[in-house]
Amino acid sequence: MRRTLRWMLLSGLLALVLFAAVAGWRLLHDEPLFRQSALETTLKWARLAELPPSLRELQVKTEGGPFNRSFWISFVAPPSEIQDWLRRSPGTARRAPVEREVGETDPLDPVLLRHSNGLIPDGAACYRIEPGGGVGLAAVCADAAGRALIYAEWS
């Protein structure tokens, strides 16, 4: 009888812990809150100004775990706003872009190429940024059509 009671209590406690872990994970990964946090972290790590006001098609992608983290931010905005944003950003203001020709492999870093999954637009001008906050790699690519991609990685 005592073993059965002990087993039931232990099973109930385990179920409660699993429920709390799943509920906590869902709460911490609440899409709007998580997305905003990832966006703010990426801008800080890459030392970028606030994104252009009329951007559209904003996408935020996060990869990694507790020992490494990378963020991909992509959006579309008028090319003139993107150029103004790049001039206002401390991470790109004094850097010359590396021009990326159509079909060319990534001139910035093999890590960026490996993780880009074809997201870097052909013909884009790419900036390798001296990142802030102890980040290992940060880059921004933008093309003449107004497509932009930001990448920041910490490990």
C-alpha cells in the first residue's frame, strides 16, 4: 500500500514538473515577446540603428541553444531608407560594403555562407560589422531592390 501511494505521488510530481516545463517554455517563447527580444538583441549586437520606419515583410529567425545563439532578421524597405539606415548605424557607418555578384559565394565569412540558406540576395552589398556585446560575427546585406538581411551570432 505504501509503495503504491509513494509511486502515485512520485508519478504525479513528475507529471507536474513536465507540465510546468512545457508551460514555461511556451510562455518564454511567446511569439510577439520573443520576436521583439530577438530583434532588439540583433540590433544591439550588430550595432545597428532602429530599423527603417516603412519596412515590411519583417522576418525574425533564431537558431542555437544555451551555448550559442544566432539571429536572422530580414525585411524589405525603400532602398533610400535602407541606405539612410546604414549611414545612421554605428556598425556600418564607417565601413565600405563588399559587393556580392550574382551567383558569387559569400565574400564575408564561411560561417555566414553556411548559415545563410540562400537568404543573402544576389547583387547585395554586404557589410562585415565589428560586433558589440562579445558577439563573434555580425553582418548586414542589402540589395538595390530594398531587400535587407541582418545576421548576428554569439557562441
